[in-house]
Amino acid sequence: MLSISPIIEKPRRILQHDKFYTDHKLNMMSYLLNITRTFAVDYVSSPELSFLRRVAPRLNDSNTQAVFRFLESGELEPSTGLAYGSLLNNLTFISTFASGIMVPKNYIWPVNEDLELASASTSVVQDFCKAGLEVFAAGFANDFNFAYDYSFDPLKEYLNFVDNGNFSVDGVLTDSPLTASAAIVKPVVISYGGAGGMFPSCTDLAYKQAVEDAPQSQILPSVPVFLQSRRSRVFPGAYTFNFTWEEIQTNLKPEISMPYFGLYGLRRNPSKSNAGAFLNLTECLALAKENPPRSGVLINIEHAPFLLENLGFGVIEEVLKALNASDLKQEVIIQSTNSSALRKVQQLNSSYKLMYKIEELIRDVEASAVKEIAEFASFVAVSKVSICLDNIKYLLNKTRVVEKFNAEKLPVFTYLFQNEFVSVSWDVYNDPIADINLFIKGAGVEGLITEFPATVEAFRRSPCSGGNSTPPYWTPVTPTELVNMSRLPALPPPPSLADGDIVEPPLPSMPIPLSSVLPALAPVGPPAALAAAAVLLLGTTLVSLLLI
């Protein structure tokens, strides 16, 4: 059987009974390869190991991913004679030829004979995600018998697989794609520094507020990582101070960000301007385990080349060491503006998904640059103004940046969303909800990075934000309408992103000895006091909790 099935709106080919066709002298692999040369196929799945192992290497030249489909646990896989249920224990073997698995939904949420849902899910999704494999759930239809716990609401069943508080499958195989779309098509929400608009960013209170504000959203509260101590040193043009973790806890206090106070006198939550406490990486990962994120953890690593070359500090190795020690079950995404850092992570541990952040303002991206990023990253983060250019908050033309990255299957996240009326364009009438709608529905981004997750949650909960029956007042604004009525002078166009802007020299395999990069620094304090600290002013590393 060859069929096309919607899994989060991606084309898929499902091939079963290869042995039957082989016995009748029909070559299914040749047939499949001819299809992939003619059509763009995202996924190929099969319940037969021998067939998938043969075909997977032949798909390397395309963007097609191989997915191993499990049948019911008691059924036997034809090429090995083993029960499908027993093959769940062969994670390492499956990962050698497949990029994902598709399992019957009861592998994830068991249902008993009385159609009652189990009190807890299995660890199938977490285990396979930790191994770097995508997980798809099969067996959905609106007219199938399913657990009474769902009150005959098929949407509620889908949400239990993509929005349950502990994990999210990567997609579903269903006979009712419209219902599934209502559950799955949601913007990913990244909360920058937790609820950074309500509390000082990167503090325990900011994280907790973000979880409270958006319990149904994907939240990535960011936190500084304090790993290694150095004192101070003069670098060209700057005098920097680095503190031990003990010094930070004793002498420094958080301060809420107020980006619009200087120009407009707008304060943020003055009564909480210094509230909360910083967390180190170990504490933040522990927080992630105590409040299980629905999709995983995102860590942002910055200035890795500088730290290695000037301080002899291998931040990437330290972050990976901390992640390994934490035994975190959730999916981990690592973000950086340095391609060399992401390639280094890819080299040391390929199970983590990578997000490349573009800090520059761009109006376009060259095809070679898109392909360069696609070699090491799964996602891209770009600024709002790189998607919708503006002139003092009057929207200009929408760029093709999102379109070009999506063509290479690189989902785009955009930053930074804020609620202050001066932070959004005049075209959306200074309305932060309309601003979100512009980028989700108008530009088609995958997700948002915001300091106010509660606002994005309000957007997500609005009945106007989903489905095809969008009321006229919910239609995204059209860029250029206001600026065409103004007399503003034209701005010079920003540059395009080229591959030369991305490529960086590879990082050394081992950290540079401290003695070779800091000969002038006198030791300060006992070694024990220098064991756990941070380069705070550099904003070295951020870690984020990811919730749906």
C-alpha cells in the first residue's frame, strides 16, 4: 500500500508489505526512489526493518527522512521475527537508519479494556526524543472508539498528545486531519528571560510567572549560566569584571529591564524591580525537572570563541557536561549566534537540535547562506524588523526571509515581542495582539520570542486565532499602507545575509590552558572560591524551559 497522509501538513509516503511485492517480483524501492525524484517527499515510513534499512541510505541525497512504523506490540516484524513491542528497547539500532518512529497511540497513552486512560503516560516519547528521534503517534480518527476520559471530544484526545504538560509528539497520523490541525497548529512561544516584563529577567520569580501566565504555551525562560570564575582584565576598549558565583549571590541583585524608560519614561513593575534570585545552570535544569516542560529545554550559548581564546574557558563542553549530569528527559535545543559553536555542539553530541540566531538586520538571505545554515541548524531566529522592515515604526515591505528559510525546511522564530505601545508599529494601532497576529498569520513564522508570555497566551486562546473562519477584523494588517500616506524619506535597504556572514573558523577541540591566555592575572581568593562562577557581563549563556 502506498498512501499520502497529513502529519502536521507534511507529505508522507507509507509503504507496507514490501515482502509481498518482492515475492511478486515488484521492486518497491525502485518505485519509491522514482517518486522522490519527481515529488518533494518529507517522510517515508514502513513497518518493515529490512526495507527501511535498504532504502534509508538511498534517501541521503534528498530531504526525505526515514520513519520506522511500529505495529501493535504483539505483532511480529517480518524481517526479524521479533514482536514490535520488544523493538522499543533497541533505540540505538533504530537510530542508525531512521530519523523518527511512528507508534500506535496506546504505546504512549495506554487504554484498558474498559476504555479508561492510564493514570500516566509511558516514557516512549521522552526516550526517543532524548536519542534524537522524532516521534509520531498513529491511530486517530473522529469515529474510532477512544477513552471515555476524552468525553467523546477528539480534539481533547489530540491535545493530550501535544499539550499535556510533560511531552509533545512531533505529529499524528489521522483520518481526520482538520481536527488534528486545530490541536497542532499553534505558535511556539519563547519567553525571553521568563516573564521579563513583570520581574527581573533570568530570576526564579520570572520563570514561575512565565509558567503561570502561559500554562498552555511553549515557554522558554532564559537564565544566565554561571560555570567558571575569572577575575578581571582589560580588553581593547573595555574593562570587564567577572565574578564568582558566591560574589554574585552576595553582592549583586537582579534589576528589571526597562527598555523604554530613557526615551519615554515607561517603567516596568516598580514594586518588583529588584525581586527574585539568579539561578545557576544546575539549579535551572533542576527547575525544569520539577516543572516538567512540555517540549524541552533551550540553551543559548554566546561568545564561545571569545571565552575560549581569551579566557581559556570551554563553555560548550561545560554546558554539555551539566546537561549530561542532569539526566534531563526533555528535548534539548541549543541556540547561538556563532555557527562555530553550533557546529562544535553538533560534533560533540548530535542528539540536540540547534537554532541559529541572526542578530543582523537583513532584508534578504542568499540561497547559499540558507544552505550553509541548514547544514547544522534545525531552526533560525531572526528579528521582527528583518521580516517586516519599518521606518520609525511605519511598516515597509515584507521581506522574503521567512519564505526562503521555510523552503529549506528551516522554521523561523522571530524576536523580540513586548507590550509597551511604543514597541509595536503604528500600522497595528500599537496593539501587541495585532502585532502577534501580523507575524503568525501574516508572515507565517513558527514561533515568537517575547517578554510577555501572558499576552501571547491570550492570542492563542482567542477563538479568532485558529481555524479558517477568520473575522475581517482579525485579518493581519498590510504593510506599507500607512507609510504610503506619509512623507517619510526612503531608507537605504539593509544588506542581504551571505554565507560569508555565517562561516567561522572551527573552535579548537580542547579548551586553551588558562596560563596561555591570562598571564597578567594575579590569583584572587582561594581556588575553592573560584570553582563556580560566571562571566556575567558578557551574557555568556542562557538556558530556557520549553513548555506547551
